[in-house]
Amino acid sequence: MGLFDKIAKGLSRSREKLSGGLSEIFGRSSFDEDFWDDLAETLILSDVGVPTTDTIIDELKTKVRKEGIKDPQEAKECLKECMVNRFAQPQNDIFEEKGACVLFVGINGTGKTTTVGKIAKQLHDEGKAVILGSADTFRAAAIEQLDVWAKRANVEVVSRERGSDPAGVCYSAIERLEETDADIVLIDTAGRLHTSADLMRELQKCVSVVRKRNKAGVYTVLVIDATTGQNGLVQAREFDKALDIDALIITKLDGSAKGGIALAISSELNLPILKIGVGEGLDDLRDFEAKAFIEALVG
Ligand SMILES: Nc1nc2c(ncn2[C@@H]2O[C@H](COP(=O)(O)OP(=O)(O)OP(=O)(O)O)[C@@H](O)[C@H]2O)c(=O)[nH]1
Ligand SMILES: [Mg+2]
């Protein structure tokens, strides 16, 4: 299966929801008020969010006027372009930066540990020396879970006993990076609600310890579960406020009818999406590509 097919398969539930509605709307004979209202409603119902939908509609209206498009059918490609344009672009490839440390954060069960495992495998397969930091010292069996992924990916993991200070684990992981001259550290953190001030402070401490200690770049990546829909936006806002998030990974797009949330969060918070999760397996992680994503979402 090609890259596009895999994304398309993953996004099939989201597409089912969006594609039929759009076909009907773009099959109409003119751009009347109902056309624009129904288009906005369809995008909003697909979790694209109100501000992002408004921007897309404004941009599309301008295009239609400027290019003198009369037939809605011809405007569908323009809609896709407008949607693609809303995604924030990454500045650099953080996984390529020698000595970088990437912390994976998010609420409970979004797929942080799984994603760390999948990325470790990808980077190891590219020939990079990867160190994992097991900073979820809270949840039962979290350390063992990351160990399993480390074995699958064939990479080293730095951990301490359950209940110890996660910032300490982060510090040790950076020491290990330096000792071994490894290429990158990926840190798995415990899931926590964005509303829990104490636990958010604990994460801030992890990030600040790593920032002080590491010589190369330190990045915070927020892992969002696509099936949570609009609540993902609330989570992203709060995590961004507390930690100044650098980028997003959207997981579980395979089981979600709410793929539009990826566009809403990336656009509203100006955060690039680095990867998307399309299944539970080791290889079910794809580089994010805006054009292919929208193609798979809209059909
Ligand atoms: N379908 C699907 N399932 C996924 C994906 N990513 C993760 N999962 C599943 O989601 C569940 C939770 O994954 P974890 O990696 O343990 O999530 P977590 O964020 O580390 O959870 P906590 O550490 O408890 O906060 C597991 O059953 C994973 O297999 C994905 O892209 N698609
Ligand atoms: Mg975990």
C-alpha cells in the first residue's frame, strides 16, 4: 500500500463524514448564500472549528471572485488548497537535530508511549542512536511498557523505579546522551489532565531541567488523540500555555471520524503536525503531509 493509500484508509471514517456533504454542496449550480452557509456548517461539523472554517471560507470566496469561477464544481480543488494553507509549517526537522531532546506530553491515553516507541523504531532504522527516557514514573506498568517498545525498536532506555522524580529521569537521560554521544533523546511522560495545575508544574520542571542541561535543542511535542474531537483544542491551548508546545502528533486517526480536529488545532495554535498515528502497530506512524492529508480527508 502506498503512503497515500495508508493515510486514506486511516482517514476513511473522517472522510465518510465530510465527503458526502461536500459532494452535494459542490454539485449545486451556483454560489448562493445557502452554498456558503452549508459549506461552513459541514466543515464545522467535521471538527475544523469555527475560526479556521471562517478563514477558509473567506479565502475561498476571494479566490472564486478573483478567478471568476462560476461553477461550484470547479471550486472544490480551491477549497482543498485553502485547507492545506491553514496548516502551520514546521521550521525544522527536530528529529534530525543532533543531540536534540524531545519530550512527549499530553492527557492520559492519547498514545504518547506508543508514539515514542514508533518514532524510536523509525529513527533507529535510519541508523540513529536513540535514547529513551522513561519519565512516566507514576502509572503502574508504564516503565515496563516503554521497555517493551525499547526492545522492539532495539534502543536503550533510561529509567528509575516507580514513584521517583520524573525530572531526575530526564536529567539522567541527557547525561546518557552525552556519555554515549547518541543522536537524540525521546522522553515519555505520564499522561495528565490539562486542568491539573500540580501535574502541569511537574512537567514544567522536567522541561526546564532538560533545557538547562541539554546543549542542543529541546522540544515539547503534544500528542493528541483525534477521537476526542473539539476537546483536543482545549487540551492543546492549556498545554501550550504551560509548556510552550513546539509541535503536534495526532494519533488514532484510523478510528476517528474527527480528523478535522488536526486542522483546527494546527491552524488555531499555529503548531505544525509532525506525524500522524494510523494504528497500534510499530509501523503505523506516518510523516504528516498537508496535501495528502486533505486529499484523504476530503476525497
Ligand atoms: N488505533 C490506534 N490506537 C492507538 C494509536 N496510538 C496509540 N494507540 C493505542 O492507544 C492506547 C493508549 O496508548 P499509550 O501509548 O499507552 O498512551 P499514553 O498516552 O502513553 O497513555 P498514558 O501513559 O496512560 O497517558 C493503546 O491501546 C495504543 O495501542 C493509533 O494511532 N491508532
Ligand atoms: Mg504512556
